[in-house]
Amino acid sequence: MITIFWIACLIIAVTMGLSLYRGVAGPGVFNRTAAVNVIGTKTIALLVIMGYYFERPHFFDIALLYAMMNFIGTLVFAKYLERGGLC
Amino acid sequence: MKFKGKRFGILLTFCIMAVFWVLLSGIFDAFHLISGLVCCAIVSLISHDLLVKGESEKKLLKSLRLLIYIPWELWQIVLANIDVAYRVLHPRMPIDPQIIEFETTLRGDFSLVTLANSITLTPGTITIEVEPDRGKFVVHAIGKEPADALLVDQTMQKKVAHVFMETAVRTEDLPTRK
Amino acid sequence: MLIVHVAVTVLLGIGAFFLLVGSIGLLRFPDFYTRLHATGKCDTLGGGLIILGAMIYHLFQYPETLLVSAKLAFLIFFVFIANPTATHAIMKAAYKTGVKPWRLGEERR
């Protein structure tokens, strides 16, 4: 079973690498924001799987916090780009 | 502060916060449980307006109908993913993007949010903008069939209107295509 | 136990496939709006399925810590609420700023 988790970790890491290309090369700031949001969502899944691979249950708390931080960060950045300010 | 008619909102906020406390703390001795419940009570008395707004009726029936609506929505999500996977993996990429606008007669906050998130998760469409005053939606569709499903059939608007017991979609004003 | 392992493997496989499709769509599609179509849907279901697989594995492998399973269930719920909202926020920002949508026959950008 641990092998399957390892393979899943590897596939998610590869997809994160693919998205990173769009984050580096993508034209314009919106493509980069989208790529960062996508990498964040993949990171949640990766953290949950890694919790089983390393047998550390604390990873789930980190995943929960990461989900919230990713969501709020994306919302704030989108708002900033839309209005040119944060109020 | 008047609590009449807001009892459901306070109770709902309290329940959600208590569940969240137990979930995140994970400690079940008396001191932590009681202090958490007291904190939840104070927060839900002060700021229940943030979560449940307004004083509409028949909230239990609406919650029940929402529970029936969710499995249909999950099935639509699976269909949407298969559709997107087909469009991505097809060698010629059968896409024809367009922006459409339509108006609904939904006015409630929660129903508008539900409709917007449902549109984003169902096949081929993403909500761009919602104007709550007129119930106007601007939607980006990836092909012609998803756009027609929203403009002509209007199954989703009818379902959401049924869940939240608001009036169904007007048929006389025809939606426009940009 | 074998059935649980097979089910978890299938869930993880389907989830990883959808994450992969989302990334390929992010690379292949011609403009910003269509790229968000790929990622907003595939990441929601893919990530949700992977966490669901982990939740089922935990439920049968370590039945004494039910709280962790509940935490993972909440995580699935949160992903399904938060991801469409974030997608919608970025898309609205781009639309308000005046990013033109790609039409059929134009050059990709």
C-alpha cells in the first residue's frame, strides 16, 4: 500500500511541475495567479498523501490550514488585481 | 438586540462552530469542551448575521431540499470532468468559447451563491459575474451545447428555484448572446 | 482488507488522472478563460477523490482515530466550496480588467 501512495505522490509532483511551467512562462499576471492557485490545490492532496507515506498525522492539520490560506490568498490577490487596492 | 425570528440563525452558527471546535481541538476533557462551548455561544450571539442573513421562512424544508439537490450536483460534477477531459485530450480540441448573459428572478444571497457555484461546476460553463440586484449572470461557456443548456433548457435555474422556493425563471425576456 | 485497498487504489488513480488532465489543459488551452475551465473543474474533483481515498483508507486502517477521518471529510467539503469560488474570483478580476476572451480562429495567447 505504501508503494501506491509513493506512486501517487510522484504523479502529483509531476502535475505540479507541469503547472509550474504555466506559472513561469504564462503571459500576463492572471495566468500566473491561476497557476499558483492550481499548485496550491494540488499541494493539499499531496500533503494528505504524504501524511500516510511518512506516517505523521500532523500533516492533515497542515493540509487543512493550507487549504484555507490558499483560498484566502487567491481571493485577496484577485481583489487586488481587480481594484488596484485592497479596500 | 432582538432575537425573535433569528433563533434558527443563532442555532445554526452555534452548531457549526461547536463541530469545528471539536474537530480541530481533538481533546475531550471537561475543561476544553466547556470553554469551547462558551466561546461558540458568545461568537454566535454576536455575529450570527455574517452566516445566516435575513428572516425567511421554512428553513428546515429548504435544508432538506438542498440535501436532495446535492447528489444531482455531484453527478453533474462527474459529467463535467469527463467532458473537460474529452476536450483536453482530443487532438483537435473541440472548443468554441463564448460569453453569454441571462437574467434570473432569484434574489436571495444563498440561492445566488448556490447557482453560481453550480454553474461553475457543471459541464462547460463558468460564472464570471453576478449582479444581485437584477439577478443577472455573465457566464463563460466553452462550447455551443453548454451555452444552450443554460439559455434554452434552464434546468439548473429551475432546480435552484425549487430548492429555495423562489419564483421560477421568467420566459418572456429572451437571453442575449454576445 | 483487500477490497479496501483496491478501492483506495482506484480512487487515487482516478484522482491523479484528473489532476493530470487539469495540468495538461492548463498547458494546451489557448487563453486564460479556457485554461480556468480545465483547472477549476478537474482540480476540484481530482483533489476531492484523492482525499476521499485517503479518508476511506484511514477509516479501515486506523479505526481508533475517527477524528482524523472527520477532518478529512471537512477538507473535502471545504475544497468543493472554496475552489469554484476562487476560480470565479480570478475570472471576475480578469473580466473587469478587460482581458479579451479568445474566439474560434484567433491566435493562441
